[in-house]
Amino acid sequence: MALDANASGLYPIAPTPFDATGNIDYDSIDRLTGFYSAAGSTGLTVLGIMGEAPKLDQTEAVAVAKRFIQRAPQLPVVVGVSSPGFAAMASLAKAAMDAGAAGVMIAPPPSLRTDDQIVTYFAQAVEEIGADIPWVLQDYPLTLTVIMTPAVIRRIVMDNPSCVMLKHEDWPGLEKISTLRGLQRDGSLRPLSILCGNGGLFLDFEMERGADGAMTGYAFPDMLADVVRLMKAGARDEAHDLFDAHLPLVRYEQQQGVGLAVRKYVMMRRGMIASDAQRKPGSKMSAAAVAEVEYLLTRLARIDPRARLPRP
């Protein structure tokens, strides 16, 4: 199931489950993978930024990737391999592909500033991991501080045939999607899958601008899958109505510093993982924050029954 430019639908960004002592919770990986499959996911992405990948050593990263791949044989799995050094990136990429991954995801290091630096970096990354490995270009300037214009993205994609997908996480970024699709229509950009991130915060209109789906995390990945499906079916109002019902919780989860804690808490409440623990350093929700999230779930449950959860 090699990743290609036709990829679409939902590739949820999976968190890495930990127990209260900070050890990897492999049973929760199994449970989480089953939930993603049942929720309508068309793929899966592991070891992303919200997957706490930098907190894992190389052996752990390989073990986590292998467990997800083994538990989701019917889904193409993308493995994040971003690293400050190419040696670690190439090693993880090889291990992931040998284990059955569909492709890898590469983000630019924050040190890149000029267009030529960015283009050169990805050319060197491809040289190191091998031009035969399909890969996803992660465009996330809000966190990584690297600005990639549509022209730079076109250069990277056209220079590297193994780049088959853009993980679009610019903000505001709707015009960028329109521009990239325009470049494809005029023939100056080859076919490219565009899946969007940012916690799904703009997924409704990103789909209308030409995105193929979502590659992001949210405590209700089944909602993201539904929105993508409805948009593709032309059910615009129904898609927006469902998305709008979730927007307060999506927004709350978007908070810098505490967003992962919120996401893991709700995923724990839904039975997707056993614990909301993060590996240190990590944030924790205050009692007030927990109460606010529970209030949002109660309000959401009036429209989406999936939010009707037993009291904690």
C-alpha cells in the first residue's frame, strides 16, 4: 500500500499512549488503532508532532511505528521521521518501510529561512532516505516557523517525484490550497494529494477549496471522517452543521501548550486510550479546564450522540 498522489479521506494523527509512569502503552495502541479503523479512517499517521515523537528514543520510535502498522494491516500508515540529523531520519525511514509503512512524513527544521535553503534541505533529505520512499511534505509554519510559499512547494514537488502528498497546516491557508490547485490546472504542478491539519479547525472550507481530506488529530476523528465524506458527497449543509457543532471543542483543543492534554483527556473519556498521560515534559489540565471540557461535551451531546459519555 505505497502512498501515492491519489490518497484521500482521513489519516488521523495518532497520539502515542503512555501509562502514568511514562511507559509506552501498547495495549492502548491496539485499542486506538481499532477505533480509527471503525471511525472510517482511510489511513493513519504516527509519530507526528502531537504524537510526542521527540520524546521517544530511536528504538521506541521504531517499536511504536511497528505496533501501529501491525494492528492496521488494512490501512496505509505514514510514519513521521523528522529529525535534526539525516542519519536518524534515514534509519527510522528504513525501519518503518521495512515494517510495512506506506510512506514517511518530513517537516523542515526551524533553522531554514530562505527559499533555496528549504528546497535544498528536502533534496538532501530525499537523497538520504532514498528516492524510492514516498513521502509527505509537512507545511506547518505556526509551529515550525518555516514559510513555504506555493512556488517553493511547487519546486520541492517537481524536483522530487517521491513527494506525493502535502500536509497543509498553514494559517490562514485557504488561498494557498486554491493557488496549488490552480498550478495543477495550468500544468505547472503534477498531481499531489493535499491533506489538512491544524486540528481540523478549517476543514470545512479546506475541503471546498480542493483538499483531499484531513491528516490531523482531534478527539472525535469519526467526525472528521464524516465531514470529509459528506463534502465529497456534495452534502455541504449537512457537513457544515456537523462541523459547527464540534467547533467549540475543536477550538478549545487548539490552545497552545494544553491542546494535547485536552485531546488525550477526551480520548480517554471515549475509551480510545487508557490514560491521558503525557511523557515529561508535558502539560496537565487543571480542575477548571476539566470542568470546561465536560461542559463542552454535554453541549455537543445534544447534537452528536457520540459525545454522550458516562460521568467520570
